[in-house]
Amino acid sequence: MLTRLPWWLAALVLLGIWAAISALASSDYRVILAAVARGLGVTLSVSLVAYTASLLLGLGLGLFRTSPLRVAREAATFYVELVRGLPMLVILYYIAFVGAPALAAALNAALKPLIDRGLATPVETRNLGFAARAVIALTLGYSAFIAEIFRAGIESVDRGQVEAALALGLSRGQVMRTIVLPQATRNVLPALANEFIAIIKDSALVSALGVQDITQLGKVYAASTFKFFETYNAVAFFYLCLTVSLSLLVRAMERRLKAGGSR
């Protein structure tokens, strides 16, 4: 069993053991870990909500990318190429400081008759919290990448199956729902899981908006105590625990899918 253990994993396990021993032996590390751990829930909730929303939006965009309607294909391709060409931090700032005020102004314009009659109150930009803005930004950014994953998965399904189903009288919607999407989703599951790992790492960008995630709490603690080495060791430890655990799950999933496909 030990001889089959990859060297990189063994090195990470040893690093984790060293970090655990250091934390137990040092009161500083115990305090830092406790302080930074308070942001773990925010990191996970932002990542999970943004990933779920980007999956749904990405699936819709992927279907449009493979649509026989040119208008749908071109519109989806425009969105995907535009968003993929922007750094995630730029998208985050744009949504936080441009998109949120524009959304509030649009809602106020739509609700103006009700606001004038006193039946509704004006929507203010500050009503949309920075955590919500971060979720929207991550959703818009990652949906473009997930759309391409779904597009590749849909196009990987044998065209002959689609033609045979259409010849049997099934509609295009039924073919997509019952034949294409189940196979496409199975083919792209590892890639989708890798996107979740990526979104957890990029969730650290929300600290730029002051959202109290792991990175932001680490930044605040380090700035107040000047213990930068110890604090960012703790921050890195949390992210490594999350991402390495998920990476191992993805590898196990890939092996299971390969074993299932070889039968």
C-alpha cells in the first residue's frame, strides 16, 4: 500500500503532519488558526453558491453554443469569448463597483411607479452586500468556462445516436434530455469537479472587497500582529486541505468512471 503511494502525496502528508505538530506546539499558531478558521464558512459558502449558479448558467450557455439556431450560438459565443478574455479580478471589481450601482438604478427605474405611490422603497446599492456581488462575479466568470466544458461534452456524444433517436420520432428536446445530456455530463464530471477546485482558490479574490473569508481574516490578523510568516502559513494550510482533498476525490472519480466505461 505504501509503495503505491505517490511521492507528491507523501510529501503533502508529511507537510500536513509538520503543520499539525507546529500548531500544537506553538500557542501563536493555535491563535492564528482559530482566527483564520472563522472565515472558512464564508469561503465555502461563496464557493458553493457561485459554483452551483455557474453550473446552471454554464449549462444553459453550453446548450446555446450547440444550438441549431445561429442567433443563440452567436450570442452564447459572444458572452463566452468576452468573459473568458477578462481576468477574474477585473470581473469582480466591475460587478462590485459598476454592475451593482447599475442594477440598483435599473430596479429603481422599473419600480418607479410603485416608488412614486409610496408602495415600494428605492433600492440602494449598499443593499447588495459585497459577498453577494462576489458570488455574482464568480458566477459570471466561471459560467463561461463551464459552458465550454458542457459544449465539449455534448459534442463528444456520437452523432449517430442523435440521428437514430430523431428517426424514431423523438423531439430534439427529448433527445437532448434523455440521451445526450446524461452521457455528456458523465464525460465531463472530472472537468466540472476541477472547476470547483479552481473556484475555491479564486474565492480568495473576494478579500479584495473586504469579504471576511480566510484570506481577508489572515490579512487583517497579519497586519495587526506583523506575524506574516505564521499567518500566511495558516492560510495556505486551509486552502491546501480543501484543494488537495477535492483533488483526491476527483482522481478517485476519474478511476471509477474509467473502470465503469471499460466494462
